[in-house]
Amino acid sequence: MSTHTPTDTLRLRRLGWAGVEIRLGETRLLIDPLENVEPLEPALGRPKRPLPPVDVPAGTHTLLTHLHPDHYDRELVTRLAASGTVGCHAPLAPALAEDGIEAVPQERGRPRRIGPLTVTPVASLDWRGSEADQVAWVVEGAGALVIHCGDTMWHGDWWSIAREHGPFDLAFLPVNGVIAKFEGYEADVPVTLTPEQAVEAGAILGASALCAIHYELFDNPPTYVEQRDIAGRFVRAAARRGLTAHLPGDGEAVPLVTRGGGKAV
């Protein structure tokens, strides 16, 4: 039983890479938490810094945007599954079951309650198309509305997401604009959002503040080459759009100001 009260506020914290922690009252929700990077090193290289460990207290819930190993840490999610629910886009549930993880499947656009939070998967698109079967997650609670966009690239669903679910108080957006050369998937153009594209996506979503994720951890030429001056470009692009840009370090809190004027840190 939740002990959420009307005076509670949504509290946000950026974890490593694309990971985010959302708290409301006694409810704790993690999106794309990452701890084990060894499986990523052949393609993405060694991380520039150690990732902070992820605590798994009882009752911690998890959402996954997709099952690529920089967003789906199988060992960590197995531990989390013993703590609370693991939510995913419905087509991913069989693959998680093969890994011994019983997930709660959700179709796109269908909300689910997790204590005082409401979570809804919405459209997303990876550079490899439907192979990734991505979703973004909309999370609402205590009068605040946020969206976590996984590692989505530029796509035509931003406008419909804004109409159906926005405007958002804060959007977590990937910004590394990586040029990737994996076998069968090679391109000399960015395959995730660049800093400028991320800001444009946030503006379309109606977000008043943006938090950068998915950047400045892996850079492994020629296989995986991220953009340069990501932080500076992100801040300058957000300023041109009149938006607040956040670039917290691993494990740091993300300020949240709701449209009603409430503030959580």
C-alpha cells in the first residue's frame, strides 16, 4: 500500500548512461538502469569512467525502453525482477521470459499504475528500425509529467506524442549523436539524436526543461564515434529555444519545476 500524500513531489536522479531514477513517496522506479558494461566493450569500448552501482531495495520497479545491452543489463534486471515489477513493450516480454524474467507487458498508449505513478509506453524508433522495438516511457505523478526517450533518433511521432500526452515538465533525451559502424548497420551520419536534434525534439514535445542522457561514456573509433562538445552544444541550442538544459553527473539529482510552479530536487 502506497503512503503517497498530496504533499509528496516527484524526485528525479540521473543514473549512469541512459538510466534514470524516479521516486514518489515510497515508490521507486528505474528506467534503463545500467551497471555491467563488460558485454558492451567489444563494440562501444571501455567506459571513460566507472558506472555507479545501482541499489536494489525491495519494492524497486523497472521499465525498459528496449533490449539492446546498453539499456537492458540482464544481470541487473534479473536482480530487480526479484524486487518489483519489470515493465516492457508487449512484444519484448517473450525475450525477457527466455532470460528468466517475468515482465509486465504493455501495449503502446496503454497506461499502468505503479503505486502513485502512471506509466505509459509511447512511440520510439531506433536507427535499426523495428529491429530494436523501442518505446519511450511517459511517467506521471504528483502533478508532474516527464518522458524518457531511450536512445531514440529523429522520427515523425514527436508531434503525436505531444498532442496525446504533453506538454511535459521535463524530457530525458539522448544526445551523443553517435556514428556507428556495426556489421550490417553502417552509416556516416548520426544514428542517435545530436545535441541540437534533442533540443528540437524536446521543443516539439512541449518540454519546458531537458535532461541529457546517453552521452560522454563510450567513444570507440571507428566503431562507435560520438559527437564533440556535446554539453556546450546542448546548452546553446536549449538557450536559443528558451528551454532549461540539465547535464547532471552520474547519480546526481535532476531539478524539476512543474507547470503548476511546484519544485522537486
